[in-house]
Amino acid sequence: MSKIISGDRLTAYQRWELPSVDQPPPESEPPPTAAPSPVVVPTKAETRQKESRSSKASSAPPTLDEIEAIQSEAHEEGFAAGYQEGRREGREQGYKKGQQEGHTEGYQRGYAEGLAAGRDEVLLRVQKLDQILSYMQQPLENLDATIEEELTKLATEIARQLVRRELRASPGEVVAVVREAVSLLPVSSTGIQVRLHPDDARLIREVLSLGRDDEPIWKIVEDQTLSRGGCIINAELSRIDATVEKRLGTVIAAVLGDERESHVSHS
């Protein structure tokens, strides 16, 4: 057997020198340390499975019941974790959705309430404005009515004075009034009474040449309450008011309106 080593079997070598006893040996550099690996906390199912494997590494594999128990426990842990996560996400989504729906509903309700309140405020202001205009217009209407009434009284009084003056100047005008009033009665009228002022009654008797006892058709009745120049004719079925006041009222009513006739007749 040869002790010669071929060149291709030679490897690198380092020359060895005898260490010095005067100098301390060089300090060797500490070996590099690796970065700490993250700590992984195993779940209960993993811990139990690891313990089961370690305890039975040299024995038989886990039974079907043990596998099912491990799966059931893992399922429960996963379900609990998923439930909590789902509950958190569900609450966040429900909160956002509820906030949005609440904002929409609150906006709509607030808009409706604001619109109703604004409408009520406008109606109230319109009513107040109508009242103010009514109060402003009412005095003018009252003033117009007062002026019209005073003018009516003045015109009536002027007409009455003119009639009285005319009757004093021409007292015979009452004769025409009596004849016209009697002519308005039906032809078959009976029991005719002519009510006159005493002065006019005497004038009628003189003009018609009638005495107190010879009045076959008319019966003249003296009435101190009647004004001169007018008369009232009474029959069994008829009555004619030909007083001065009534005739003035008819004339003024034709000029100013029918509503003035009643006032003039009683003035």
C-alpha cells in the first residue's frame, strides 16, 4: 500500500506555528447571533394536539373521537372568534346605516315642520295685515255713511222748509193732493175718511163747499199731528199715505236710494 497522496486529493492547509508563551492568546470573536424569532402562541386545540402527539409519539396515533374532539374545539374557537369579529363589523355597519337613515328621517321631518311653521307664520301675518287694512278702511266707510246721512237730513229739512213756504204762499195746493190721493182708491171703496190738519180741513170744506154734516162721500177728520199740505186717506180695504213726509221721502229715495225712504218718512 503506497503512502503517497496525489495532488488532486490535497486540500488547503494552514501552517501551524508554535504558540508564544509570552503573549496571551487572542480573544476569539463571539459567534453571530440570529434575530429572535416571533413568539407564536398556540391555540388550545394546537396545544392539546401537540401534547397528545408528544405523549403518544412512541405509541399509537390519536383515535377518531380524539380527532373529532380536537376539530369540535377548534370549530368552537373559530366560531367564537368569527362571532366577535362579525359582531363588531355588524355594529359598525349598523351604526353607519342607522346614522344615515336617522339623518334622512330627521331632515325630512325637520323640513316638514319648518315648512308648516313658515306657512302658519305667513297666514298669521296676512290675517294681521287684513285686520290693519280693515281698521284703516272702516273709519272711511263710517265717515262716508255719516256724511251721507247728514246730507240727507239737510236736504230733507231744506225740502220741508220749501214745501211749508210754498203751502203758506199757496194753501190751495192741499186740494190737489187730496183729490189725487182719493183718485188712487178703488172705485168701489166705501167708508172713506180724509185725515187732514185742522187748517187744511177748513180749506177743503170751503173749496168743496161741504159742511160738517153734508159729506156724502168723504168724511173729513181733523188730525193735529199731521203737517199742513198732506193727508191720509182711509177706506174699508185701503189706506193711502199722502203726508208731506212720505212724499218727500219718496222723492229723496228716488235720488239717493230706497234705503233712505224709511229714514226720511220718520224724520
